[in-house]
Amino acid sequence: MSTNNPGAAGGQVQPRPAASRFAEKYPIKRGLVGNLAFYGAILITHLTVRMHAEGLENIPEKIPYVIAANHETYVDGMLIGSYLPRRHFKKMSCIAAKDLEDSHGWLGRLIVKVGRAIAVDRFGSPVRGLIMAKKKVDEGNIMLVHPEGTRSVDGRLAEMKDGAAYIAKKSKVPLVPVFIDGGYEVFNRHMKRPHGRDPITGKRREIILTFGKPFYPANFSCAREMTAALTGWMQDRFAEKKIPRVFDEPQ
């Protein structure tokens, strides 16, 4: 008896390679639950925090592209996604740490669903995740990457890694820088819940998102050069922060 599967032996269907199953799982589908969570959370956020965005004209009209943003909160992707055109948000995905999916309970699982996440093992080699993210960009997805790799520990910028620039360069798509100002005061890694109001004044806190002009891969010889330009842009925005930040230790 013949079989349509040339890899099958004795009529038995062979299991798919792990890489194939990995590719089919990611990006995680947002689905009804993810969409309801996103729109509900954004509504609450806009009611409890003063949200602004600058530079929206810098968002490319065509997709795909890569977004590179500093990492201040659990929900940076949600904040950025709320300002993208709806058809862009539908295609927005992100790179997320694998432990967010596995070790942060229902909130972590919900965040990766809302973000259409591709999991990367930040304690191991990130290459597999970067290759998958590049493939998904080639398939037409917008990819959000936090070049710092993890949420800010103290409210300062950390070193920018090459992941976002690597994907943009390899996929030959624009890299859109986004600076989040004020997110650390609202929902940083040390908080168990968001703090939408200043405890002293009682006023709503403010978050400002700045979308910068895209970096085009053709203008850079390599990913590292593009990362250097991105780092300079982020440092300039941080130096010009509009929302004051008090540090526990002197810089």
C-alpha cells in the first residue's frame, strides 16, 4: 500500500521535526481572548494614565518593518500597538523571553498572547529566536524588539544589542525607533500592579511615546553600525526626557 508521505515507513506517518512544530506555534495567535484583553487594557490605561504619542507620521505606510523600543514596563508592546494603524496592529508580533510564557503565571501567558510573541531563551542562545523572527518578518509580520533584552532595572537605558538591527538588515526592512518616556514610573519590574497616579499629588501620571524616523538597512554596512545609530538616538531621547525621573543612586 502506497503512502503520500515519502518519509513514512510502513505506512506510518513520521513525526514532524521540532523546528517545524516551533515554526507553526509562533507567533502565538492573539485570538478573541488576546484582542479583548488588549482593547480592555488600553481603555483602562487611557482612563488612568495620560497617554501621548509623537512622531506618528514616521510609522511606515507599508509593512513589514521592525520596531525597536526601550523596555520600561511589562506592557510596552501594548502601549506601542495602541498607536499603530489597526491593520498594522493585526500583523504586529514581538520577541519575548521564554520565561515570560512559562514562569509568570496567567499575566505572562496573556501578555505573550496579546503580543503575538515569539519566545527566545534569554539564558541560552538567542539565535534560534532571531532566525524565526526574521522568517516571520519575511512573511509580512511587524516585529517589536527590545534591544536592551529585558526591562530596565533602575530606570536607565541599558546596552543595546544587535537583535533588532540584525532582523531589519537581513530582511531588508525599515527599523522604526520608539522611545517610551514615563512608563517606568507607572509599571516597572519592581511593581506588582500599575501605579497610574502620583502618590503625592494624586494626579494621573503621564506616558509619552516618541516614534522616530526609520533607519533604512541600505544606509548601514552591518547590523552593528545600525545598532550604534539606534543607541545614539535612544540616548538623545533619554537626555531630553520630558518626564522627570528620580534615581536611587547617582549616575
